[in-house]
Amino acid sequence: MERDGDQLSARPTLETEGLRFLHVTVGSLLATYGWYIVFSCILLYVVFQKLSTRLRALRQRHLDQAAAALEPDIVVKRQEALAAARLKMQEELNAQVEKHKEKLRQLEEEKRRQKIEMWDSMQEGKSYKGNTKKPQQEEDSPGPSTSSVIPKRKSDRKPLRGGGYNPLSGEGGGTCSWRPGRRGPSSGG
């Protein structure tokens, strides 16, 4: 009977020593690498979430493709809708092209009319600049139209400086040349 008692009393000490050893090793491992373990667990969680959503989307895509392959009516409807959308976009583009061509025709007609008026006024000996601007102002005043605005020409002025002037280059300044003073202590008397 004493042996049975010794075995019972020896067992708890072995278990407590094992628990102490486990506690010491796990505690030292967590103390040394705890933050690395925490960050790696978080990183694994995020990666797992991303991969699971992508896998779900990939599975759904495969299911949709399989369903579309089984139902040719859906494929035909999609192609018809795509063709209708393309046709609508092409019609809009053609309408825009026609509007643009019409604007160009009107501008060309306006320029031709102004040239004719200019030629007629020159033949009569009148100033053509004053005559061409007045009818245009009269046309613009009743109906405000921004599409037929003719941009003004810039007057030909002589530039203030030559084309090669650059104030940062240090050249071409002439008499204005500044140089920094000498470094070091003054060597005066």
C-alpha cells in the first residue's frame, strides 16, 4: 500500500514540474517573440480574408460562366444589348460630327462673305475694317451666339527684350554685375 501512496504523491510533483517547465518556456517565448507572433497572426488573418473573398468571386464567376454556357439565350441577349449600345454611341458620334461640319461651313461662309465685303469696299475706296465689324456686331446683338465668335488677332508688337534674354543666366546684364565679397577676416590695418 505504501507504494500506491508513493506513486500518488510522486505524480503531482511530476505534473507540477511539467507545468512549471511549460510555463517558463512559453512565458520566455512570448516575452521574446510576443509582438512578432501577434503581428504575424494579424497578417495571416488579413491575407486569409483577402484570399477567401477572391476565391468566392472566382467561384461565382465560374458558376456564372457555366450558367451562361448552358443558357445560350442569355448570351444572345447580352450580345444584342452590347450591339445596341454600340449603335447608340455611333449615332451620337455621327450627330456630333454633323454639327461640327455645319459649324465649319458657317464659319467658312462668314469668312467668304467678309472677304467679299472687304473687296467691294476696297473697290469703292472705303476703309474695309470699319465696314466689316459693324455688320458683325449687328448680327451678334439680336441673337447671342457663342459658337460664331471670331477671336481677335494679337497686334504685332516689338518684344521688350531680345529672345535670348534670361535673367537667371547672368549674361546680357551689361553694367549690373554683382559679385559677393571675399570671405575671411578683413585684412585691414
